[in-house]
Amino acid sequence: MPQERTDTSRDARSGAASTARAWFARLHGIGPVLGLVLLCIAGAALNPDFATLDNAMNVLTRTAFIGIIAVGMCFVIISGGIDLSVGSMAALIAGVVIMVMNVLGERGMAPVLTVIVGAGCAVLLGALFGLAHGLLITRGRIEPFIVTLGTLGIFRAYLTYLSNGGAITLDNTLADAYAPVYYGALLGVPVPVWTFLVVAALGALILNRTAYGRYVQAIGSNEQVARYAAVNVDRMKLLTYVLLGACVGIATLLYVPRLGSASPTTGLLWELEAIAAVIVGGTALKGGAGSITGTVVGAVLLSVISNILNLTSIISVYLNAAVQGFVIIAVAFMQRRR
């Protein structure tokens, strides 16, 4: 009888521990959503303008650029990699695309066709830059941190060279034809927001419903085991960087008509914001686990924080990047503790 009572007590403790872990996992999953809801309530209480439809559309539009990049970054981080160059990559893509479009416009190509060619060029350039990263990492056996830290400087230096330290500006005629890509709306929702939703939906589908998505998660969990399971690890890693580069190209083609120019400060700190969105969304820094839905929520949450700071002037707007940095450190600490 004493033995039976001991076994029963042990089973009860084990069941309670399992239940507690299940509830913790569930709370961890909804944590970013809960944080976003609380932030929205606080924002509405601090400034009535926060709760307006126009402000909501403004927040989502500004989220779209970083959110699209964050979708690609999510794949890279889940696979155990990192990319520090996305902001500089976006700047160089913007500058090259504007130059190509200006040349085509001068040669008499129709403005709408020129914009289409420029959009294709942006995505292609991003994919090629991602391919270069992937080859250096997989074939050259160089750590992703080192590769992308190097290209961070290379990309921005080349843009500075092409612009002679100034700005590369889109021709006015082409700017008018390009404007709807950023300022246009469908059913009252801005085009960048629709694009963000489509990219996020495709990203979630690829990550959760395809063999490639499962391979990416397996590589991040344990690369050696993935190799033993006959996964082509190098090819999968290569594809993640190509995918991220393509996402940077899409974000850039949406961003160009906003200012109509590219300068050495274009895309500054975008890599910080994209990584922050992925980490805040619940993706593990060491790889192996993450979600596109969480990444989307993380991107919106960071934009809401910036929007609240801008509307309320609680702290200087120049400290927005500092706030994002603190958020990354705090979330990383909580992940480590967990």
C-alpha cells in the first residue's frame, strides 16, 4: 500500500508538471498577441488619435517594409543563421533599380512598363545577393555573421559610390507612374499592406506545409541529425538566403516610391528591426522553432511602440532604436531562462 501511494503521488506530481508546462507553452505562444493588445489599449488611453483608422493604416503601411523582410529573416533564423546586411542590401537595390529605371525612361520605354521592369529587377537583385550569401556560407564555410557583416559595409559603400555621397533620384515622370505602388489602395487598404499579407501567408504556407519548411526547422534544431536524415543541408540553407534576398527586393520596390530616391542612409537599421520582429514574435535565437504569424505580430508590435512614442513624446523619437535594442535583449534573456 505505501508503494502504491508513492506511485500515485509521483504520477500526480508528474501530471501537474506536464499541465504547467502545457499552460506555459500556450501562454508563451500568445504572449506577443497579448502584448500587442495591451499596447494598443495603452496607446488609445494616452492619445485619442492612436485609435483612428487613418493611424492604424499608417502603422500597418510602415510595418509592411520591415514585416516583409522579417518573413524572410524568420526562415534564416529558424535554420540557425543570421543576416546583418538587409538594410544595406535594400539601399543598394533601391539605388540600382532607380538608375535602371531612369535609363529605360530616357530611352523611351513606357513609364508603366519601366516600373514593371524595375520591380522585377529589385526582386532579382535581392535573390542574387541572397544567393551570394548562401554560397559564401555553404561553400565557403564562413559563418553567416561574418559574411553578412562584411556585405553590410560592401553594399552601403557601393551605393555611396554610385550616388557620389548624395542621393539617386527617380525621374518625375516615372515617379508619378510608380506612386500607386506605395500610395495606392485596394478596398481602402494600402497596397503595401496587401503585399505584406500575401508574403506572410505564402511564408506561413511554405514553413508549415512543405517539406522545405520542415527541413529548415530540422536544420535549426540539429544540423548533424538533419544530415544523417539525408537532408541536403547546404541546399536548404542556400534557399533560405535566396528567399530572404527576394523578400528584401519586394520590400525595396514598395519603399522606393515613398521618397523617390536612394541615399547612403536608406534602410538604416532595418536589420535591427527585422531581427527584433522575428525574436519578439517567439522565434528561438538558436534556431529550430518559430512561426510566421508570430513574426507578423512582432513586426506590428514594434511599429505600434514607435507610433505610441511619436504620438505621446514619452521619450525622444531618436531613442526608438534604443527601445528596439532593449526589447531584443529582454526577449533573448527570457528565451534563455525558459
